[in-house]
Amino acid sequence: MTATTAENRNHARARTGGPKDGPKVLEHILGWTLVVVLAMFVTQAGLM
């Protein structure tokens, strides 16, 4: 094994960012729900 191969393998292993598979639709729905709830809270609090 060369140093370049070991370096590439370690670089690929150090990558973070969470799982890439799974339903993206659920993530989008939860994100937009959070936005709507936050907007309702801001409106009810009289901040806007």
C-alpha cells in the first residue's frame, strides 16, 4: 500500500455529514413544519 492510497482511505473515512440514504421528503416536511411553527410563534408574540 502506498502513502497515497492510505491518505485517500483516511480522507474518505473522515468525512462527516450524516447518512445519505433515507427519505428526503420527511426531512423537508419536518423542516417546513418548523418554519411555520416559528412564524406562528413570532406572530403571536407580536414581534412582527
